[in-house]
Amino acid sequence: MLASGHVVSLDPAIGDLPVGDVHVRSGAIVAVARLLGAPGVARRYMRGCLVMPSFVDAHWHLGNTLACRLPNSRLGPFVKTMGLLARVWTPEPSALGVRLAAAEAVHAGITTVHNWRTT
């Protein structure tokens, strides 16, 4: 149970809940409401967080997918890693990362992505 988060439901019947609960069982959304009673169900408190039921992944940089697989223990935190890679990163790894990300999206059940670039 995700409890006490700001729920953005996208369901007109439920609306947005400044403080709400989302009950998930076996990977499926069971209920969304202002306050859910579910005895015996572990609660993960989400105060101060957005909870967006039905979104598999709400923010993702497709081109960085390959870099995300690099172990932080070797090169350091992600920002430092990307700084080092920027010196040698070419469009080819970015394109390969987008392909991998698209395959991961399909596998996860994501049906829509938006990949844009700046020039």
C-alpha cells in the first residue's frame, strides 16, 4: 500500500487526491482512495511524493540507457560518469541506448514513449 502521497489518478471519477492511498496487490492496482483500510497490508508512506498509479515509468532518458548500466563503484556517481563519458560518447551509443530502452519499455508494458532531441 502506498499511503498518504499526492495521488494523480487521471481517473475523472477519483480525481487528484492531495493525500491519498493506492493499494497494489501482486502488481495490480486494487484500489485508489483518500483513505483505504487494508488490515495486515504493509504501508509505505509517500508524504511529500507524487503517486501516479498506472504509470510504469514517468520520466526516462532513453539515450542514457546504456550508461545507466555502468557500475557506480568504478566511475563514481552517475553525474561524474556522464561527465567522463561525454568526452567520448558518440551518436551511435545513444541510438543503441534508445533501441535498448524501447525493448525494455515493451517488456515492462510501457505503451508510449516520447524521445526528442535538441540541436
